[in-house]
Amino acid sequence: MTPERHSGNEDVQHLKGYADILEDALAHFCGDLDEEARQTLLARIGVVRLRVGDTLYRQGEAGTSMHIVLSGRLQVRVTMTDGNERVVAHPQPGEAVGEMALFTGSGRAATVVAIRDTTLGVLDRSDIDALVARQPGVLYNVAKMIIARLTGTQRHVLRGRATRTIMLVPLHHSDAIERFTPQLRQALLHFGSVLHLNSRSAASRRGAGEDDEYGRLLDECERRYDFVLLEADAAPSAWSRTCYGYADRIVLVADAVMGPALTELEQWLFGAVGANRSYAEIELVLIHPDSAQPEHTRDWLAPRQIKQHYHVRAGDGVSIARVARFLSNNAIALVLAGGGARGFAHLGVIRALHECGITVDAVGGASFGALAATGLARGLDDQQILEEQRLAFSRDDPLGDYTIPIVSLVRGEHLNRILQSHLPMDIEDLWLPFFAVSSDLSANHVRVHERGPLWRAIRASVSLPAILPPTLEDGHLLIDGGILNNLPVDVMREKLRGPIIAVDLAVEKEHGAEHTVIPSGMEYIKSRLLPGRKSIEAPTVSRVILQVTTLASRKEVDSARKLADLYLNPPLGDYDFLDWGSMRDIVEVGYRYSVPQVRAWLRRYPQHQNRTGFAKAWRHNLVA
């Protein structure tokens, strides 16, 4: 049911604060109006106020009014023919909703929900009928708007949800947390103007006698600044409730040395106040002492509904700048494909990115690509990653412990020992957000690993069918991630709004056979063992299986290429899937190929190049 319309002297005064928004919205909606018609229409506008989670329209119900967003944010959801809901728009201040049903006489085309405390201007059907009777030309302008909306070209249909207002919730009293907010503000200045408000500074700015608490102040701040940081009080308060209602994103800031239990403020915000109605994304920042490594993060995540968490070293500008990139939708992600020993090329790509000044903020991959991504996720630099991979894989064949081929060609115990030794931590404790994918044979879908023991996730992702034994998880058989999704850019895109760099290892044409007839196994062995015999290059079981692994998901890889902002595909045709001894050469190919590609990309998008230190304040930024 459409919320009740309010009108009266109080709302007339309230609307004066949104005069510029109303003027622009009416001009966009109605076109040119004479002064008398404009003033008459403005006088008819009422006010509707919604709390977070309130429903403005339900799809299919009759439409008797239209609304103009004055402050806050809405979400437009359409139920598709298959029964699934799809979010199609996030109307923001100055945009109109509901006009389609009003003019077409059909039911509401979508469900509209407030994802923040929202104020709207409302016009009833009678108001619009009176306007059309006076100025019939309005119908032409409205018809253009409806056609644009239906064809998906109306601006708010295509625009993604913007992050404007960020609520910071300090969970503990500590020096590290007190220093974090001004450091985050400074880091965000690289991406736009920033205002930091707490209850004291907000009260001083609000002015005496305002009867709508902080609403008008925050609306004005949102119009003037690209980002507004709302620092909640340490205890329940009216200010904290206001921050909750206005937030696009809620960031919990915790001292990692403290206990992970829910605080009184959290229980109040997400219980009595929110009742789980907030549409804001909830994120967690864990601040660690300078020399500490993250551990037991799962204990922090278990009692909370967290979309993303970040590990930060106290006072470390690099890790705080990473949080700023995530909050401003500028974080750079790297997705790495599988491909056996060709995956060493990823190490060359990582080196090239480092030298070109690109800081990677999130990583993920399939098979060997997931393994290569673990180095970055653990905070290692490119040289440390290279040395670790050399020690782990180039000295000894990780697939060399052959067995009777009933379950698989190799036992996988050697690989298990390598992974357990180098990757003993949980995924949640990694410095960077990370995921690996495997193929779930039991359920026939891609499984995304982003929690739990890191070594087990990698072991599942690299479980080449018939070569390595499958892994078991929750009663499901898991095999190599490359079978169903060898370049999981789509998985990363669901998690990240910033640019994605994808590295594929596909070779356009693999080596063919030397003979017109495939040699027998005995002929192959003789060519290898007997002196004077020319070695036969035959398609062995291992090589065929490895190639099939990447061929199976080529359609998904082609789609991934379109989703990526930068697609890299080093020329690796001279190297085999099992060329573990060619590590140095493969790394060099990845490096030499990537440097010019990355530099060309940065010439087009220089904003993605890392700049050391914090950005200087813009001239129009004001410090609260």
C-alpha cells in the first residue's frame, strides 16, 4: 500500500528546503511550463516520509500517484517471469517514480522500497489531470520519458547504486580506532570531496530550532560532498539512529586485539533499531598491531552478517588506502585462470603490475591461477611469490607420486604436503579478499571457496580429474575449478564494483600430433628409453586431461573476457601444461607480454595507477 500523503504548513516549509530539486525535477518531467502552471503544481505537492525498509509500491497494484525523490534512496525491483527478482534501478534525489502507472492506467510495473530514510514529494492523479487539461503538451514529454524507461535508456535505470554516505561504527575505545577515521577521510580525498561528521560537529552545524533532527543537514551535505562519513556514537543515541537511516554502507571498525563478541551498540542498531531492515552493506575493518598477522577472523564473522571484511595495520597508509578504494568503488581486482605449469606466467604478470604502479586489492582464480593468487592475498611482494613458487614446484614435480590408476594417476600426497606447509592459514585471515573456485561434481555447479582452510580450497581447485583424487566437502565431490569456470571474472564482478584485470592462459592452437596414427603405449616407452630412438611426442593421458579441463569452460571464458576491464593472454604456445621445469622462461613470457599491455591501459585510465602517500585535499573540501 502506498504510504499516506501529508500536507500542511509544516510540509510546505519542509519542501522549501528542496526547492532546487523540485524545480529541476518538474522541468525534466513536464518540460516548459508557464509560471502560473508551475506555481500551481508546486502548491499541490505533498510530502511522504519513508523509513529504511518501507515499501512505496508493490508490483501489480493500482497506481494513483507519482513521487519525486527529495532525499534518501529507493530500490526498484522487478519480478521476472521465472519468479526471480531483479534490481533494475536506484532512484536518487531529483528523480521521479510511479509516473508510468499513472499515465498508462496499468498496475505498478515494479516494487519500490526505501533503502535509506527517504523523503518524497507526491502528486496525485487529480493534480496531473489538472495540469494536462491546462497544458496538453505535457503528455508528449511524459510519453518520451515512459518510452525511454521501457527501452532501458532512462538515466536512473542504467546507473548503478552510488556510495555517498558511509556510517562508521567504532566497536571499541582505542587509539588505533580514533586514528582510523581521519586517516580514512584523507585517503578518500583521492576520489572526491569528503566530509566527516560526528554527533558534536553535526549538532554545531545543524542550527537551532530545526525540527527534523539531522535530516536537512545531511541532505545538504550529500549535495555538496562526494562522500559523507558519519561517525556513530560509542553508545546508542539519536545521532547513531540517524546515521543508520542515512547510510549507504555501514562499516564496523574494531580493534583486533579485543574480543569478537557483539557490542551493545551493534545489538541496538541491528536489533531494536534496524530489525534487519537495513539495505546498507555491512562491512568490518579489523585493525591489527603493526607486527601482527590476522588470525581467528572467523570468530568475528560468525555472529555478524558481513558482506566484506578488511584487515588493516594500525597507522598503515597502504592498507587504509585499500579500504578507501573499496568504499569508493575503485578497488582493483585480479582474476587468474588455470593452465597447469603455464600458470607460472601469472607470476610475471604480477611483477609487471607491480612495476607499472598497479596495486591489486582483491584476488581470485581457478586451479593454478587460484594457487598463484594466494601469494598476493598473503601480502607477499612479487619477488617473494616467485621464490616461494620456485622452492615449492620447480625443484620437484608436484604430480610425481604416481599410483595404481583406479581413482587417479597420482596419490596427491606430495601436493598436499606442499600446500599444507605453505598455506596453513584460513582464507578469512588473508590480507586481501580472496576466493578460489572448484567444480562440484555432486551438484553440477561452481563452488566458490572464500571461507575455511586455504590449503583445502586450493587442493579442491587444482584437483585435475583422473590425475588427482577429488576432494570431499560436505559430502560433495570437488574437482578442478577450470572444468566449469576457468576464468571466474563473473564471481569477482558479483563482489566488486571496481576494475577487474583478467589473465587467461589459453593457447589458440595446441600442438598437434607428429604422426598420422597415434602410437601405442609400448612404442612411446621404447622411444623414451631405448638409445638411438627418436623421442615420440604423443598425446599422453595427463596432457589430454589437462587440455580438456580448459576446453570445457571456453564459453564461460569468452564471457569473462567481456566482463573484464583489462584482459591479458600471454603467448604460451611453446610451453606444455606439464612444463614444471620451465618456470623461469614462462614467468619471463608473462612479464614481457604484460608490461606494454598494462602501460597502454594506464594511458587510457591513469586513475588506476597507484600514487604513493595520501592525496592532498581538494580546494573545495572543508574539514568538519
